[in-house]
Amino acid sequence: MAADRHFTLVGAGLAGALLATLLAQRGFKVEVFERRGDPRIDGYAGGRSINLALAERGLHALRQAGADADVLRQAVMMRGRMVHPLGGEPQLQRYGRDDSEVIWSISRGELNITLLNAAEAAGAILHFDQGLASVDFEAGIAIFHDVHGNDHRHAFNALIGCDGAGSTLRGEMEKVTSLGERTEWLGHGYKELEIPPAFDGGFQIEPNALHIWPRGRYMCIALPNDERTFTVTLFMPNEGEPPSFADVRDGEDAVALFARDFPDALPLIPNLARDFDRNPVGTLATLYLDRWGLHGQAVLVGDAAHAMVPFHGQGMNCAFEDCVALADELERTDDIASAFIAYEKLRAPNALAIQTMALENYLEMRDRVDDDDYLLQRQLELQLAGRHPDRFVPRYSMVSFMRMPYATAFERGRVQRELLVEATRGKSTLDDIDWDWLDAEVAKRLAPLPAET
Ligand code: FAD
Ligand code: E0Q
């Protein structure tokens, strides 16, 4: 490995902190510049507790960095989706076969702090309150702005953009060469609210689940925090047929919406009106690029390269897979330019596949999880998974519990969906399934999966 290989990372969020750790552990020189303050000193931006679902892909990346145990210690297990129909009893839809197939709710702030500590322990140098302002690629100089308005000129060898969906580095690269950037706005936004602990200090609702209140064009979800609270997220169109953020404008409107459409959630959220008024409406979009790199000078990872809508809970998981892939490529060859290209070639088709599946999952979550035909297809899916465990694996499981490329999960998922639709067409129970035909079709259309995926 060439001794002069020095990487400058822009952004010390989730991907930046993990990538810094992985590269420093491989013996590279790593410097990281983060626009915000050090969350270990200043507290995490916003002070709100926001959480994320961590699945096998992200967990595996954390294992590579030796950070998995620290992260899991603060995590809450989620066995499945607790669906709250309007006027009915909540029902748990298990994600996996048993407790070996679960996902984890973790605090974004705590995860970031754990990874920043890991990065420093591995030898990375972190600079906070230093936001990338511009890049002179010809001179090899990046300019960072600090909070006092001072500029710092930094000579770089190679830049890695971990600066999120609104990436400044991407904008600077785009000025030199077209990346083919395209942003597709979802037209729906989100608002974060909080369920506090019960009077006795425990959780107010089932802690080991991801709660969903599906309502057709909009929905609420809640993920547990280890301090016995839940972070609730309301997803809703920005405008159009009510309700939307255009007509649910303030806390009072929100209380009325919850009283009508989420009556079991309303009493759990005592500060709903206040939180609604204080917290911003988040925007949601998918970002597509034709290119992620600029020769050997710069490359993008995570949301900076491929921001996605959050409905599969895979944005961070995918970003973490990117980090491992890039670190592995950089270790494999001394030529940074060819490592950047190999990384992009490996990851771009997979990023596109999970972006597509995340968009599909919004429709499924808000509109289908309580439908009869959906429930019948899910029953059949479970039966087929039991009959053909090496061939028929639910797409959710391929994405969340396995590490095969996302593009493979997407393609096999497409074949499986066709089978489920064909086999249940015109049927209302599994009693009428033609099993001989179906078992033969599974064997014909789905090759066995290799044992280690
Ligand atoms: P970020 O985490 O956004 O980090 C970017 C960092 O760069 C920040 O620290 C920022 O301050 C810094 N920065 C920005 N500009 C500059 C600059 N000019 N100079 C220096 N630093 C800069 N993913 C999951 O896997 N599971 C989930 O359950 C999940 N839920 C989600 C729910 C919602 C509502 C949303 C919006 C997203 C969710 N995601 C989830 C996606 C996940 O948040 C992102 O994919 C992940 O944060 C991407 O990491 P990143 O490091 O690329 O970007
Ligand atoms: C998960 C875990 C924001 C968010 C995060 C998630 C999930 C969902 C719905 C949402 C998908 C699922 N899901 O339950 O199918 O698995 O992360 Cl909205």
C-alpha cells in the first residue's frame, strides 16, 4: 500500500464516521471535516431523539469496524410490524421466522457518537464546525468555512463525500463534470413527534415492534428508544386532497387529525400540538446520479450518492454497505482512481434496486398491510418459504436479514410476486391452492440460493 494515501472525508454523519473508522483501521491517513459541532460536546443537533432501524447489512458493516457490540447494547429489538387499523385491535406481523430474524431500533445520536469514538480510536483526525464551502480540483484545494466565518484551505489527495443528501461536494463536482443528477421529489413530507414513558417509567405500548398506523394516502409509525420513549413519524402528502401538510397546518389541526384518524395514538402523545408546531416538516426524495466519482480525486458515498425515501429503513444500512465496499476496494489496489470506479460499479446497481424497493414499500405500508388480498399473499409467501427454504425467501427477508446484493433481492422478489399473484388469483383462502403446480413453478423459476448469502 502506498504510504502517501491520505483521504479527506467530508461529513462525519453515519457514513463518514464509519468510513473513517474502516479506512483508519486499514492503515490509511484519514481526516474528516464536519459542518456541525462535535455531538459528544454540544449534544446531538436538535436535541430530539430520532431513531433508525438497523438490519443485518448495517450490523455486518458495524461488525467489520468492531462497533457492533457497543451499538447493540443501546438498541431495542423489533420483532415485527404492529399494525394499528382504525377501530380495530393492533396485530403483530412478524418480520422473520423467529428472534434470530429481527431488526434493531437505535438512536441516531448515540450511533454517531459511538462511531466517532471508534474513528478516533482507530487514528482518524476529526475536525468539527468545518463545512466544505468549495473545491478547486485543479489545484487540489478544498475550502472549509468555520462558524466564525473564517476559511481554511486544505490541500487534499482524494476527497470522499459523506455529506448527505444535500452534498456540497456533489455540487462542486457537478461544476467540473456532469454527474447526471436528478432528484425525484416524493411530494410527501414527515413530522416527528414523541411518545413519553408511562407513569411507572416503562414503555406505553409494546416496545419490541415497529408500530404502523396505515391510513391509505398517509400513515404514522413509531420506533422505540432505549429510554422508554417512542419517536413517532407522521408521513403525509404536502398538498392535495386532505389531509395534507397544506391543510394540517398547526398543532391544533394535528390534534384534530389524530382524534379522527389515529385515536389510539392521540392519548400517547401529550405534547402533540407543541411538537407539531416546533418541529419542521421534513422533505423526501430519491436522488439518482449517472456517476459517483471524479477521476481519482473525489467519490460519493451514502445519501450523497443515492438518497432514498425511508420506507424500507435501509438508507443507513445501504450507506454502511457502501463504506465497507469502498474500504475493501481501496485496500485491494494502490490505484485510487480504479478503486473508486470498481466501488461505483459494484454499488450503483444495488443502490438503484433499494431505492426502487423503498418507494414500493411506501405504498405497501400505508395502503396494503391491512388488505385481504395482501394478507392472503403473505400467508402463501410464508407457506412457500417453509416448503422451499432454499429457493423462496420473502423479499423483506432477503433485504433485511441477508446480504445478497440488493439487485438480486429485487429480481428474485419480482419473480416471487408474480408467482403469488398467479397462485392466489380469484382465491380467498389457501385451501384452493394447486400445490403440485405451484411447487413445480417455484423449482422452475427460482434457482436455489447459495448457502452463505
Ligand atoms: P447523513 O447521516 O445525513 O450525514 C451527513 C453529514 O454530513 C452530517 O453530519 C452533515 O452535518 C454533514 N455535512 C453536510 N454538509 C456538509 C458540508 N458541506 N461540509 C461538511 N459536512 C457536511 N435509514 C435506515 O437504514 N433505517 C431507518 O430506519 C431510516 N429511517 C429514516 C427515517 C427518515 C425520516 C429519514 C429522512 C431517513 C431515514 N433513514 C433510515 C436514512 C438514513 O437517515 C440515511 O440514509 C443516512 O443518514 C445516510 O447517512 P449519510 O452519512 O450518508 O448522511
Ligand atoms: C422496516 C424498518 C421509516 C421506516 C423505517 C423502517 C420501516 C418502515 C416501514 C419505515 C419497513 C417495514 N421498515 O416495516 O416493512 O423494516 O425500518 Cl416507514
